[in-house]
Amino acid sequence: MITSQRALKSATSIVIAAGLTVSLSGCFGNPLENLANDLVEDGVENVIEGSTGVDVDVDGDGTGVSLPDSWPAEIPVPDGKILLSLAVGGSFNVTVDVGSPDAAEAGYQQFIAEGYEVFSEISLGEGSYAYGLQNDDWSVQYGWAEDGSDATTVTITATPTNE
């Protein structure tokens, strides 16, 4: 158990670093800069996957990424552009630009409709919410935040309840 917790903490640190790298890289129109951006994105993914065994996909060029192949079907993901996804030790994380608070709320309501029970609710200020949800198989953290423009980002972290 300690090893998987250590791996999850390491993966979380790496994901934060990757997220900062992606956010600082921006989207560029210059083809040479796009090529460099793709190399950085691929390099970040390869370093994370090679050193941790974590299945990770990072969006560095604005084209979006996909869910890990092992993403469980019973964890719904709202429609939108996936910015980051990872799978580590049976746990999963995804960050999705859903476009609006209504779309983020609809994603949350999908968990409720599928029988998840809410065990925690947090309001993080105007336009930012976090919920803890659980069913017999999964414990899920579902949160979203508006960025002040036209973007609303949802983050979902799912961990099996038996761990």
C-alpha cells in the first residue's frame, strides 16, 4: 500500500509539473515552434511513462488528447476537449475543457443519475466546485472551475473503493 501511495504522490507531482509545462508552452502559429512544442509534449509523456509506468497523455499543442485505454466505462467523462489524462495503479485522472458551467454541472449530474452518492461538497468561490462521490466500486473526486473567460475545466479523479 505504501508503494502505491508513493507512486501516486510521485505521479501527482509529475502531472503538476507537466501541467505547468503545458500551460507555459502556449499555442504557437509558427511551424517550427509547433514542432518544438510537439517534441516537448512527447518528451514529457515519455519521461513520465518511462520513469513511473503511468499511462499519461498531455495536450501541449491544443489538439486534445484521449483517455487511457484502461479508463473504466463506469466512470463517465463529460463531452469536451481532454487536456490531460492518466492512469496509475488502478486510479485514473482526467482534465476536460467542457466549455461552460452548465456542461460541468451536467457531468456531475450524470454521476448522480448512475447511482453515485455524494459524500462531500465544497464551494471554492464563484464558479468553482468540488464533490466527493462514491458507489460500491469507485470513489470519485469531481470538480470544476470557470476561468473568467469562456472556458470551464472539469477534473475527475477516480480510485477503486477496495484500495
